[in-house]
Amino acid sequence: MQRKNRLGRVYLVIVFLVLYLPILYLIYFSFSSGSTMNTFKNFTWANYRTLFADTRLIQIVLQTLLLALLSSLIATVVGTMGALGIAASKRTSTRNLMLSLNNVLMVSPDVIIGASFLILFTMLGISLGFGSVLASHIAFSIPIVVLMVLPRIQEMDHALIDAAYDLGASAPQVLNRVILPFITPGIVAGYFMAFTYSLDDFAVTFFVTGNGFATLSVEIYSRARQGISLEINALSALMFVFALLLVLIYFFIQVHQSNRTKRNKQKARNAA
Amino acid sequence: MTTPIIEFQHVNKFFGDFQALKDINFQLDQGKFYSLLGPSGSGKTTILRTIAGFNSVTSGTVLFQGKPLKNVPPNKRRVNTIFQNYALFPHLNVFDNVAFGLSIRHVPKDEIQTRVMDALKMVHLQELASRDINELSGGQQQRVAIARAIINEPELLLLDEPLSALDKKLRQDMQYELRELQQRLGITFVFVTHDQEEALAMSDEIFVMDEGAILQNGTPVDIYDEPINHFVADFIGESNIVKGTMVKDYEVEFVGKRFECADAGMRPNEPVEVVLRPEDLDVTTPDKGKLIVQVDSQLFRGDHFEVVAYDADHNEWLIHSTNPVKEDADIGLFFEPEDIHVMRFNEKEADFDARLEQYEGE
């Protein structure tokens, strides 16, 4: 038993090393004064200084964030309405058809989606730039939101809706006061999924982006072709720390909430 | 005579090919406690949902205080429902759940505060106002559902098997509380249940339903003492049902003997079914008994012994006896003429009532 446990632990350590080593490697070299990642020379903040002086790169980071925030916001609104529509469709065959059409977009490769958007935009004569990238990000995020929100709607007891009508609520009030609060966890999850997909995306963006606009992934790719500069390492390090902070905050909120419910349940039991 | 609060006129309801309601006719008066009693699938919940407005009817008319309900949506009906699983809003706490109906109608904040606290006081939950719903026990959730429904001051409260999820002790307590609440508020209650004890204990009037039709309606005592047919007799309480023949008025023959009875108005020598309630059978010595049976087994039920015995024709007899009997012994069964209840085959409720009227009026 002891032995088995130790083996398991070793396995776990190896898995996490494989996952995190490349990132740690990048971060390590962000403090190197050399120009390549072959050997670590001297410790320096120089890479961070050049990063903060590189207004083009900072602007691209901000653009990427703005794009992600905006596209996931719009995709969440459209996707939530879509999920509500799918859930409300009376016939099972209609519902399955719509869900399948939604899933096809989820599984089809980014390259195909990107290429088809490029063809569409050129045919319609839409100039490539922020608008075209935004539109395509919204489009590939909607199915994700639908998939995150739909289970939450289906989980909902239909009697809750009946009860709301029974108590005098109109249809908009039922939506605002009962359905939306109930599916909010799904909407939030869908929003964050869409957000990360948008931040991540390279293939689709690469196709539909024009001269005036680039996202971080496209920019890093084009820079990497001329040999990667350690400035990118510094940027990666900062983004990694930022993500880590977000995860930690989320973790503490969760711990706090579950403690509160536990305390109240204990109180309820003591009272009874 | 005031207008009935709810009236069903020849109501039929189809779900596809399935007929859920078959020519339903009834009237409910203001301020009474009604029960719809029947096995699952008998159409009782369909009637409830029709009154609440979640179902439309295929044909027929439903009147609310004399006005047709057809085009009134659920949120405009002065009717509230207590759902089977309470359907409390999980994202709202106790106070906000109860306040839901008032805040929907933009009642001023301070009025909501006082009315919610009054409603919570009525169901003994005023201390738990700020609790989350999932922190409450089943009985407490039940009370929140009641408070949420009565705060809107409905004319009619619909209850869809609200006690079925509670344990037995709590269920009995809630029966008293619901009955008491109904009398205090003077609201008409329509209570759907498949539990005959619940219906007998609480109702002013019971509608017994099966397969989408109302078989019999009347006070609990009427229905228990004079069931219209085999189904009702069997469904309401325990009973011994044997085949017999109505020899003439006030004389019935079953298990090969003739007995004096209290029923009349049937054709001579008409085949009938005879009901004898287990608690109406008194155990006595074989020579004093009207019937002689052999004890097969007995169970101790706390307040009585439940005895199963067989007569010479192998009919099973269920007897509730206050004293234990010896197993395999022959015992006599004694009963009064009024304890015998005779049922005709396929008698309609209207004919049944008319016949009872005819000879009970004498």
C-alpha cells in the first residue's frame, strides 16, 4: 500500500513537471541577460524594461484583452438566448437538430472555420481588421456558451417556472427573476470559457486579421519567425503570474462560500 | 345561493390520444376544503393544473366566480398553488421566496416587510427569514411554500400532494395545521392526494377519481359509509367485498345466507356487491355470530388486532378486533343491519344519490 502510494506520487510529480517545466523554463530565461535561451548568462530586469518600453506590444496585449472581453460578452448574450431557444423548442427532433448544428461548429477544426470566414468576408467585401476578427471570435464562441448554459437550463425544475407564473409574474419577469438567476453559474462559466478561447485563438484570427490589427498570438508567431526575443519570455511570465492570481482569488472565494453554507447548515441542525 | 367559486361544465381533456379528463362536472363553494382523491394517472392533477391555468381544456367550460377562465393566463388568476416538490426558488432566501408575489406587483417595501413577517409567523418560521432554501428541512420548506402561496391572498389555494414528501409524524401534524389554516383564512382549498386517510381527515368534501372521471363526491363520512362501487369501497379504507343478491328491499343474500339490511330501491333478485368494513365486524362466539369464520392469521397494529379469517366458502374476511383471537379457532362475526352496505353494478352517481334520497328520506 505504502509503495503504491509512493509510485502514484512520483507519477503525479512527473505529470506536473511535464506540464509546468516549459513555462518555468520560459520564465527562468526571462531574467537572463543573453539574447537566446541556450545558456543563462546574468540576472537582469532588462527584458521587462524593453517589454514595458515596447508600446506596440503593450497595445496588442490591450487589444487582445478588449477583443476577448467584447467577443465573449456578445457571444454570451447570443449563446444564452440560443440555449433558451433550444430548451424551449417543443419537438425533440428540432432540438436535436439545433444541438447537432451547434456541436458541428465545436468540433470542426479552427483552420476550416478561419478559411471559411476569410472567404465570406472577401466575398462580402468586408475589410479585414478589428471588426472581422471580432465577428469571427463571436461566432466561434457562441457554441461554447450554448454548451455551457444548456445543461443548467435542463437541470432546472419546470415547476419553478410554473410557480413564478402562479405567483403573478409576467413572462419577462419569469425570465429575469427566476430563469436567469438560476442559470447564472452556467452563463458565467460560458463567459469565461469564451474569454479563454478568444485569448487563445491563433488559427481563426490568423486568417481574418488585416494589416492594422493583430492579437497577441498572431504577433508572437510573426516575431518568432525572426527568432524569439526574451522580451516575449518576460511577457509570458507576467501573464502566467496574472493567471495564477486569478485562479487563487477564485479558490479563496469558493472556500469562503462553502464555509458559509457549512456554518449555516450546522446552525440549522442545532436549531432543529 | 352564491355563485360557486369554480365550476366545471362538461370538461374533456385529451393529451394526444389519451383522454385525461372525461366529462367532468362539479361546483366548488367558497370557503370549503375539497379533496381530489385518486390513484396516480386518475386526472386529479390535470384538474388542478386546469384551474391554475397550466392546461387548456379540449372541450367544456371552466368558470371562476361565474366568469369563463379560458383566456385568463395563470399570472392573472386569483389562484395560488402549492407544488408537490414545493418549487421554492433556490437562489432566493426564505424571506425573498415569500415576498416574490408581492415584489412582482411592486408593493411598497415596508408593506412587503410586514406582510412577509406576518405570513412567516403564521407558519412559525419568523426566525428563519434570512435562511437559504437548501438549509431548511423538508417540513420547513413545506411551510415556506404555504406562506409564499397565501401571502397573495388568493380566492382559491391549490395543493398538489404537498405532504407526500414528509415522514408520517410530520404529515399528520401538517394535516391539522392545514385544516386549521384553511378555517382561519376562509380560503377555498383544493387538495390533491392519493392518500385516502389524508382526504378523510381534512376535507369538507371529497371527489373520488379514477381514469379521468369523478366516480363519487360527498362528505368523508358519506363516501366511507356508502361507497358507490367496488373501486371506491376498495380505495377508501379497507373493506370486505363479497358478491350477493338483493332478494327484496331491506333483505340481501350473501355467502348463502339472508340478512336484514338498510338498503332498498333495487330490482328483486338483482345481483349486487356487499361491503362490510373490518371495524364493523364484532368478534363473538360461534353460536352468537351471524357468520362463522375460521381465523387464519392476525397482526398486532397497536390500537387493534388485524385478523384474517375464511368462511366455509373460502371468502376472505378482514376483521379489526380490540382483543386478540386464537389462531385456527372458529369465531362468530356479528354485525348490525346498518353495517351492511349494498352496491349495484355500474350505477351512476346521480342514480345512486336519487335512490338513497328516496328511502333515507322516509
